[in-house]
Amino acid sequence: MHAFDYHAPTTIEAAIAQLQQSDEAQLLAGGMTLLPTLKQRLAAPSDLVDLSAIAALHGIDASADAIRVGAMATHASVAQSALVREHLPALAELAHGIGDAQVRHRGTLGGSIANNDPAADYPAALVALQAVVHTDRREISAADFFSGMFETALADDELITAVVFPKCITAAYAKFPNPASGYAMAGVFVARLGGQVRVGVTGAAACVYRESTLEQRLTARFEGIALDDVEVSTEDFNEDLHADAAYRGQLVRVMAARAVDQARSR
């Protein structure tokens, strides 16, 4: 591991100020990706700005029509939150299925979406639920936030403070995990909002996306069986030793049907 200076600010303003002092400084949330990268000497930041001591980034609260989750809320805290479980149980279940217990107690919502791993779980929920990412300076819709593999709309010195998830009629998430890593080979979050159904897909392509073909079918008939004859376009899907594009296409359809059936059973 290369040498670096460590900082533990207690306010958002102090964290941003520290980050702006060096072009080589990096923010540290849960560290699930950054710390292994540092240990392998694949990154060499001049400074690490640890966000864990900033109380304003940790809370979870509810309003009449939305759930607000602080960027430093861990996956475990999202999964266990009484507010999330009451008003958006699909999000709590998604968080409970991330990694293992150690990862869930260290990894954070903000760190996950800022990293934008193509197989991460949260992005599918953000896209399907029309969530809004709040930063220290602006609000970014989920549709505009995720821009490509490991890429987002964030500026280099911008800090995620919270994510606001609108409440919905019903929702569910189903994924087919890689047996070794637990990451989604295909994960599908289905949300019913008013007369519209939105489907967010992760793990199958280079970046999370909405599957319009499934949305149209489910808006007309909200049942898993309605997807039996749907063909998902796999033109830009990932291929690796675990699954080719065609197999991932089948996984997307099957996971979507499972998510719909879960959502209908609530």
C-alpha cells in the first residue's frame, strides 16, 4: 500500500474542503472497493478523507411520499430500518441480499452508487423508483446519475449526501447472484408507480438501465406469466466465463417475472 495522509472530518463542509486541497485526494465511505485496490497498490491517493464521522450522512427518515437514506447508511442499517421495511420493503430486502454480513455492516449506499459497479444492486432500485441523488451542491435524478461502467455524473470534488426514494404502490427485487462473489449476474428491480411499471436491470450490461420491453408488457398486465414469451434484447450485454449474453437475457426475463410475483404477494 502506498503512503497517504488520513483525515476524519466531522462535517460535510470540512470533508469537501479537505478533498479540494489536493487533486489526488479520495473520499472513503465503506471502503469495499477502495481498500482492496489500495492493498494491491493499484491506487495511490495523496489523502484519504474518511466520511464515517459525519453524523449528517448517516440518517434514514421518511416523509409523506418518500424515504430519505443518508449516503453513509450501511447496507445493514437499510435492511434493518423500521422505516424502510414499512414504507419500501423491497429496498430493505435488496440491501439484505448484498454480499455477506461483514460487507453489509461496512458497505454504504453512497459508496456503492458512487462506484457504480455494473453488477451492484442499488442502481437498479434507484432507476426503477425514480430516486434522486442529493449531493453537497445539487440534486441529480437517477436517470442522469449513472453514465457508464464505473462512471457517474459526479464531479471530482462532489459528495453524495443522501438518496431520496419515492414511495410506490409495490416493488420487488430479484437477482441471480454469481456463486463466487455474490454480485448480480442479472438483477431486476420492478416498481409499480401509479399506472406505470418501471424495470431497472443491473448485472447484465455495462451499466444499469431500464428495460422498456418488460415495462410495456407489465404496465398492460402486472403478472410474472405475462413475460413468458418476451425476448429481451441482448445486443450490449456482458459476456464472461459465467454467462454469455443470451443466458443473461434469459436471466433478466426470469428475474423480472420473479420480482413481479414477489411484488404481487405483498
